[in-house]
Amino acid sequence: MARHLITSALPYINGIKHLGNMVGSMLPADVYSRYLRQRGHDVLYICATDEHGTPAELAAKEAGISVAEFCAQAHDAQKAVYDGFELSFDYFGRSSSAQNAEITQHFARQLQENGFIEERAIRQVYSPADGRFLPDRYVEGTCPHCGYDKARGDQCENCTRVLDPTDLIEPRSAISGSTELEVRETKHLFLLQSKLQHEVEAWVARHEEEWPQLASSIARKWLTEGLHDRAITRDLDWGVPVPADTWPELAAEGKVFYVWFDAPIEYIASTKEWADADPANRDFKSWWYEAEDVRYTQFMAKDNVPFHTVMFPATELGTREPWKMVDYVKAFNWLTYYGGKFSTSQKRGVFTDQALEILPADFWRYFLIANAPESDDSSFTWEHFAATVNKDLGGTLGNFVNRVLTFSRKKFGDEVPAGSPAGEAEAKLGEQIAELLAEYEGHMETLQYRKAAAALRALWSAGNAYLDEKAPWLEVKTDLEAAALTLRTAMNLIHLYSVVSEPFIPASARAMRSSFDLPGDTAAWVTPEQARALDAVPAGTPFTVPPVLFARVTEEDLESYRERFGGSPEA
């Protein structure tokens, strides 16, 4: 049994996330966590809301409440959605926690002690209309690289280039909209990434061949361009305060750490939040400090890759302490909506709370993972969504479960029939299932989600092919024992599917598994060798027929969804 630490990029506190956020980090991390737990590994899946920074302040101001109150409400709202998707976090914390403040300040002191933080006077945007310095996200304007006119002062959403507010063309205040901005001198702390360049390069070189090309190429691009010293403090009311014992002058001015300095540290802090809830049985340092026996996997969309493969590693290395560093970075491209961006204001695209309002979570979980944007961006369309869930979930899996159990109950009653001993067809099926299951396991181990979904779909299809070949509806007319064997074998396939499909579709897996009254059914996983026998559900086991597992998405449904969320067959 191995120890696996898994984190997904922290969802920002400002608003409910769209489907692209879900498939780009949290959902694949959940699928992997579930799979590893089923295989018997010791898994800790950690996530949290990222609560500092300017958007939280702006959203709270707009809502007319304090930032703390806004973040508390938004955290609960996001957590409710993730519960609806059955994301199996071991802990879902908050970056505004006392633990994050404590560990972030500790990191800063260590970096200072080791000569990797420097106090510098810089020229920063000041808004007389607002009476304050404007941190990067409080400044908006046109990106000098791609011309996007809604770029923020820290990063352009369109081309993902990291920016400084003074880089923007025609800058304006995000608070008041004022373009009467000045540049004044103020002091901030800088992380001297340039001094850590070679160490980060050496660390990346040890890992990049194992990482997906998307992650390694982004890390290499940043290193090739050279690491620049970055300001890690901001003029904000909300954030982790600069500690007065180390920087009294800056603390007196109310400086806080930049959200991108403290947010990755929240992975550690969230683990400490988890441990502090049960200190007698949990120790966060066993996962994060001198944790050589832990394999750490991070999940994120491509815009977060630079911060996790370059900036946070530089921070960890600079502490000169043995903090656990990531082993594998699973990066994803974008999920688009009919080729364009999801947009709340333009009512384009499905957001996660809306998704759960209209269809069960398993529909979304399966579709998103089966079409995960691993090698390229992928586009969500209602037509593709309906075709996928109707064919794979409804037509292949749901139909198999329903017709097997319904037909068996009609012909043989409410217990699994005995029938003849397994024959040549069953032996052939067992070999095929074992082979497909081994393939599925291999893709899950290597985090190839589309391939894993294809292997899982092939497992479901194998059952239908067996059923069509044996045709129990014909066998029952001439050989009841043969028909009973076919149905008993098919029921064992249903049980197998319920176990191995659980990482993808947990609610449906439970419904399938609970169809069989098997008090001793404690199997967490089915190995290819065990699957070959197809005998987990013995004759005489009582069963029930579950309600329809996957209701069909109709053309009328699609019309209403397109009208509500945008998109059309021609788009």
C-alpha cells in the first residue's frame, strides 16, 4: 500500500465555477482518489477555497458585506456544489484560515533568513479617486501582448502572460473605473526567484520526462525565459499580514502577502486544518515534511501550471526545509463552450450549480472525464453531451442492467438463477473482461482519462456483446438451464461494473451494487484475475430491479438547455 497525497488547484472564492473548472482540476483528482482508495492505498485528497486577493474584496464591496462574511458564504455555496458532484475530499479548507496565515508567515521568515526575500521601493499605480494604491487586479486595461481589452494587472486571461499593472495599455481602476491614475513610490517584498533559477531547473529536469507534455513544456518555457524576482506583497485589507516581528514598517503600513504566494501554501495549511480537527490521529507533517514515502500528485488547468511547476517549487526550495514537493503534475487544456469562453454575464455555458439542477451528477462526471481536454482544448456542445450520455450511459450500461435484471425476474423470479456450469462462451468472456480490466487499470494508473473511459466503455460493451451472442430470450424457449447461466453471468458483470465504475459514476455504481442482497460483499476492487471467474454473485442471491439508471436526454431537453445556456447545433 502506497501513500498518495492529491491536491487540485484551489477554486477561487469569487463565484460558482463552470464545467471547465470542474474537469480541469477537481473532478479528475476525485476520480483518481477514488480509484486509489479502492485499490487499497492510503489517500489524502486536499482542496480549499482560495479566498485572498482583489476579486474577493471587489465582490464583497458589490454585495455590501464584509469580505470575511462574503468568503464564508461563498465557501459554503461552493462546498454544496462539490458535495453534489460527490467530490470525495478528505478535507476542503479555506485559505483565510489561521493555519494558512501561520505557515505562510513561517515560509516568508525562512525565505528572508536564507536571503531570498528583499525589500524594494517600487513605483506602483495610485488612484487619487480611490485614495489608495491599486494592487495588480485592481488595475484593468489592454494586454500589450495580445490586445485583450479586459486584461488584469497580474495576468492576461486571454494569452495567460503574467503582467505588471504598469504593462497595461489604457489602464483604469477596477474600483471606480477612473483612468486618472498616477504612479507613486511604495515599498514591497520581493521573492528573489532569479537566485533560485538553477535549483528550480535542476528539480524540473528530474521530473519533466514523467510529466505530461503540457505541464513540462509550460515549465520549460518559463525557465527558458528566465525567472524574475516577483513582488509578494500587496496593499490590501484582506490577506495574510506581513509579520511585524520581521518587517515592522511594512506591517505597520498594512501590507499583506500576494494571493499567489499564500494560495499554494494552503495545500499544506488545509492539511493542517484537517489534522487539527483530530490531532490524536492525524499529523499534517507526516504528509508534508520529510515525507519521502508520499507520492504527491497535483491536478490543474494549464493557466495554473507556471505557479505550481516554477513559482511554488522555488518558494519551497528557498525555505531550505524538507517540504514535500510535487511528483506528478496532471495538467489540462481548456474546456470551451461551443468553441468560446464560459461567461456568466453573457449567459454562455453551464455552471456547476446549474448542471446539478437539470441532470444527475453522474451524467456530468462521465461526460467530462470521457472528454477531458488532455492533449488539446475540447468543446462542450449539447449535441455531443446528449449523444455521449444517451449512448454510453443509457444505451450501453443502463440498458444492459435493466434488460438483464428485468428479464431474469420475469423468467426466474427474484433470485439469481443457477443454470448450467460456465461453458466456452463464459471462459472467453472472462478472458476478455480480464484483459479490458487490466487495460482500464493501466490507464487509471497513468492518468490517461480519455483512454480509461474508453476501456470502461469497452467493458460495458463486452456485456452487451455476450448477451447478444447468447440471446437468453431465445435460450429460455429451448434450454432453461442455458438461459439461467447466461443471466447469472450477466448479473456478475453488473456487479463487476458497479465496482470498477465507481470512480466515474459513484451514485449509479451504488445503485447497481445495491441491486444484489450480498451481506458479505466487501470487495473494494476486482482484479483482472478475480474478474475472469465472474462468480462474485452466487446463484440464489436475492436481487431487485433498480429504477432507470440514466433517463434519456431528449431533443426537447436540448432545445430548452440551448435556450437557457446559449449554443446551437450550427454554432
